[in-house]
Amino acid sequence: MPREKLRLYLDLIRWNRPAGWLLLLWPSLSALWIAAHGFPGWHLVAVFTLGTILMRSAGCCVNDVADREFDRHVKRTAQRPVTVGAVSVREALWLGAVLALLAFALVLTTNAVAIGWSFAALAISLVYPYAKRFVSMPQAVLGVAFSFGIPMAFAAVQSRVPLVAWALLLGNLFWVIAYDTEYAIVDRDDDIRIGMKTSAITLGRADVPVIMLCYAAYLAIWGAVLAGRIPDLALLAAIGAAAAQALWHYTLIRERTREGCFKAFRLNHWVAFAVFAGIVAGYALR
């Protein structure tokens, strides 16, 4: 493969911007630890880490194809490879399909229940790029797609998806709405002009208060689930560190500047990492 073509493909899957797949990874790994009541084994850690990277990369391919006509009118996305024609629609879809198949090959090393749920995860990830045309809060659809690693983790560990997995998914959904609304504020003016639907537009001046309420709901639900599962000290440290970051993000987004909101979005994976670190430490200390 020519070096220039490889560079375009890496740009298409956002290889130089790992924040995107880290947002998916930490909740999925957290769910693995909770489902396994501790370290789940290197096999599942590898499957979910590599699978997360592959599926996020495949999602970028589908998203850029779906949004190519809109992206050319948004300053932040106008130079994406599919938008400018440097990568054809067919190439992008083929690349996305190959990456998704590689991720599916990893799922095949788990169990039948996880394999079954992987089809639901794929369907939701394919629906999201088009939700922005019809749903006033497409961030909620993204929240389900970006949280589906949680029930997948329970399925892989326990061969079932218990109620606690759906509680964690609900909590994570609130977090995704929070950070993706920050992201949507960056493009709000462009999105209004081209007729795109986002939570930042739907919420209007309530955007920042709702973001903070979503952070609070996320931490409250995850804290409630973790109570009794890990030592109180580890729980307080994890939720406290994540809450402190959420409060710092408020200082970044309260003026609704593009720079501040984009910075808050880019750093959001550290919020979930704080929770994950507390979970790992908590189970290790039990």
C-alpha cells in the first residue's frame, strides 16, 4: 500500500486521536472487572481493548461516509479524507467492513451470548450516524452505542446480561450525553446553518446545566452500583476524582467557547479512567 494512501486511511480512522476510543474503553474495562469481581484475565482484556479500537475505527469510516455532505460545511470537519474525495466512499466502507470483521473475529473467541449481543451493538453503531438527521437528542443514541461494551463485557464473563449491566449502561449514557454535548457546542453555529440536530441546539441555554446534571447522574449511578462491591475508600477516591474533573470541566464550558468545550471533550476520558482505576484498586484491595 502506498505510504500516502496509508496516511489517508489512518487519518480516516482518527489514529492520531486516541481520545475517541479511550472514551469507549474505560467503561468497557470497568464492566469487565465488575462482572468478574476482579481481574477478568488477559484474554478478555485484550479482546475488549483491541475490539474497542477496531470498532471505533470502523465507526469513523461509516460516520464520515454518512456525513460527507454535511462535513464540508463545518470548519472542523471540512478536510476529512472522504469529504474532500481523497478516500472514496467505497474505500471507506470496505475499510470499515474489514475492521468490523476483525473485531467480530475477536468476539468469536468469547462465548455464544457475547456473540449474539455483538449483532445488537453493530446495529446501534450503524444507526447513530443517521440519527442526527431525525432525532433532537442524537447524543442519546450515541450514548447507547458507546455504552454497549458494558453488556458485552458481562456477557463475555458471565454468559448473561444481568440488571446491574443495564444500570451501568444507563449511568454511562448520561456521561456520553455530557461529553458529546460539549462536543456539539463546538459545532453549534455550523450545525444550525446546515440543519443538523444536536443536543446543544435542542437544549439551548440549558446546555451547560444539563451537562453538569448528566455528570452527576453518571457518578451517582456508578457509585450506587459499586457501593458494597469495592472498599469505601476506593469508591470515594474514584468518584471524588471523577467529580473533581467534572467540576473543572464546568469552568471550561461555562462560557461556551469553542476552545474550552473542545478541551473538555478531549479530556473526558480521564473522568472514566478515574472510575476504572478506583475499580481496579478496589477489587485488588478486597
